[in-house]
Amino acid sequence: MAITALMVKELRERTGAGMMDCKKALSETNGDMELSIDLMRASGAVKAAKKSGRIAAEGLVKVNISADGKTAIILEVNSETDFVTKGDIFIDFVDALGELALKTKPDNVEDFLTQTMENGASLEEAREVVVANTGENITIRRVRTVNAGNGVIGVYKHGERIAVLSVLDGDDKDLAKDIAMHIAASKPECISEYELSADILEREKAIFVEQARESGKPDDIIEKMIGGRMKKFINEVTLSGQAFIKDPDITVGTLVKSKGVNVKSFVRFEVGEGIKKKEENFVDEVIAQVKG
């Protein structure tokens, strides 16, 4: 029996599972909708789909670098609790994903999710196995591939939650690692002020202007105040303007200039950043359990 897009759509709506899972189940049951649902329930696909709506803000970051040091990947995989990240099932999954990413060199997570694991399973199928074995929602959140070109890649990991890749021209590996360490600690938005968007600058300026006007100072004084505050803001959020963590008397920009090199790019991943966690009320949780 031919499996149509409408059949797949109906099964997805009824189970919440992924398109490929639904298509596979329909193919195996010759288009029988009810048998497909039973098959997916047995395989854990439906359970995995139900868990997919739960917030996964814990997890691990992974860095893999090629033997020649010219290519590296950085990857974030999330779970619901920190407890799961310490288990072999989750760790082995992240390790396998890291090896696959280094091999396939994806541009983004959407590209990465189309790849196939070494055992022939899709990434979604592999993820569902981990979901079934851990009982938590697991997400492959993001991945980046970094190429050194004619430069060098600096790698720094702070535990298992923060990882940084920095790319410098030249071949100073120690400096590249120091810059990556600085980025891990200081969280710059970008390399220089020229990369800051006009929207960000205008928003900050508007805030500073409003604050200054509330002080009742004249416009000419306000203008001078704004100039100083904007310069301070730019230095705080740009890598080149930040005080170097190993020597706060110099900026990172001054440091790299003294070495005759430039920072070409950087990537910083921190587990769960930007994910809004659900705030649990302990009393309400206990009451709900009692009533349940």
C-alpha cells in the first residue's frame, strides 16, 4: 500500500512522533493506522515524542579536534537533569555524536541531524533509544564546525558545561588556548566593536540617555557622559576591549597586537544558556504527588 503524506500527517498528529518514525511505522504495517500506533508505542517512539515537550536545560558540551589540529567541532547535547549527564548511556551517546560530527563536519545542527550513526540508525532513532533508557527528554541542541585555515585553533573546556574554540592567524597554540580560556570566563559578544549591531548600540545609548536625563544634568554634560558610558559598554562586551584575565593591565586587543596576530573567530557554548527553565514550586509539587 502506498503511504501518503496525509497518512503520515494524521499519525504525527495522533502520536506526536517524528515524520520519519511515522512513515516507517506505516510502511511496516502496510498503512494500518492503529497497528502503526501500537508498533510505535512498543518501540518507544510515542513515549519519546511525549517527553519532547519537557524542558532539557542540563547536559554536556563536547569538543573534538582532528589529528592535524586544523578542524574542530563543538557540540551541545541536553538532558532534563544533571543526574543523567553522569551516566554511561548519555556520555557514550555524546561521545558518538562528537565523533560523527568531526567526521561529517556539519555547518549547523539541522545539517547534522540528517546524518546516520555508525550502526546505520538515524540520529533521531539513536536519540529515542537514549530517551527510552534514561526516561528523560534528550535534545541535540547545536553544533559548529571550525576550520583553522592558515591559522591555529585554541581549545578550552571548563568542566563539562563550558567549551570554547578560538581561531587565530599564525601558529601560537598557547596564545590561542589563553584567548579561549579568556572567552570562557568573560563571555564577549563579539571580537570588536565593528561587529556590534546598530540595534544593540542604539538600545544601550537610549538607556544611558534616559538615566542621565533623570539626573537633571544639562545636555552638553549628558553628551560627554554618554560618550564615556558607551565606550565602557563596548569594552565590556567586545573581546578586544576586555581586560585580559591573565593580566588585567592590558586588553586582549593590545595583547594580540603585541604578538602580531589577530583573532579570526570564536565559538563559545555553555550548557543551557538561553533556555528558560521551568521554576518548580516544591510545596505545589508535593501536594500534586499526594493528590496523584
